Amino acid sequence: MAHYAVYKTDTGEIVKTVEGPTWFIEDMPIEENESIVPIDRQADDRYEYIKNGKLTDKESLPLQ
């Protein structure tokens, strides 16, 4: 099974990471301003987002 990131197309913010077969992902309902991209592992939305269709580290992290 593969991992997929559901993300907001305007900001790249990851809404959720899903693991499943291709047919499941193709039929998964998403919002109008969201898209799905395959990724190589589980994403951590605290530190990563989608930029140009790729999982990318956030440039600046908020203090925790």
C-alpha cells in the first residue's frame, strides 16, 4: 500500500495522510480546494507541507 497526502492547494497545508490502494484514493471524496499527491512515507504536518507536488520541510517552525 502507498501513502498519500491530502492537502490544501492554496497553502500546501497537509489535511491528512492516508495509506491505501490506488483505487481507494481515486474514489476518496475531497473538498474543492484540496488535492491528493502520493508520498513515500507518513507525513508529519507539524514540520512538512506540500510544495510543487512534493513533500517539503517547512522553512520556519513555530516555537513549541
